[in-house]
Amino acid sequence: MVRGLNKRGFMRIIEATIAIVLILGALLVLSQRQNFREERDLSEILPPILNEIAQNPNLRKDIIIEEETVLQDLEVFVSDRIKNPALNFTVKICDLEDDCVLEKYPEDSQGSIYAAERVISASIEESTFNTQKIKIFLCRVK
């Protein structure tokens, strides 16, 4: 009778161990999926910022007339919206026909570089019709 109790106790310990291993495995899989989702979410940061830039009449005007300080103004504007210190960005303004590429790969970047662009044109009220392309590159830093 004593031997039967020991056997049942040993089986319960094995069952509990298997249950713990299964739970830890499930948590590990879920945490890996969450990290993958974080990577994918970086691409969703840029379009709303570009939409804000396109709707800001002062920035639009400065981009169209190629004001000297517009690039600095855009960097301040974007940095106010991207407050994560683990993210680095570069803003470029190009002609519509240009490829608008990133000249130098950021040395401190980690993983992929995300990019989004938007065409900025003059409003109907303005006498000259000019278009520019604004492109933002975004990456994680080490």
C-alpha cells in the first residue's frame, strides 16, 4: 500500500513538470511573436507624420519654395513626433523625378531601415505649380 502512494506521487510530479514545460514553451512562442510585431510596427509610424507635414501650410510652402531652413524645421517636426530614443531618422527633400536614396547607411542602425515618402505640391491659391518629394528613413539604433 505504501508503494502505491509513492508511485502516484511520482506521477504527479512528472505531470506537474510537463505542465510547467508546456506553459514556458507557450510563453516563449508568444514573446517571440510580440517582438516580430514590434518590428513590423515601425513602418506604421511614418505615414501619419507625412500626412501631418502635408497638411501643415507653413511647412508645405517652405518645402515648395525650397527654403534654406526647411530641412531643419522638418527634423524638429519629426523628432517631436518620434520620441523613442531607440529610433533614428533621416529626412530628405528631393525633386519629384529623383530617386531620393539614403547616401550613407547609418552605422549605428540595427535591423531594417524603413522608408516612406510623400509628394508635396503647391496649393490651388499659389501662382506657380511646383512639386517636391519628402522622404523619411527610420531605423532602430544599437
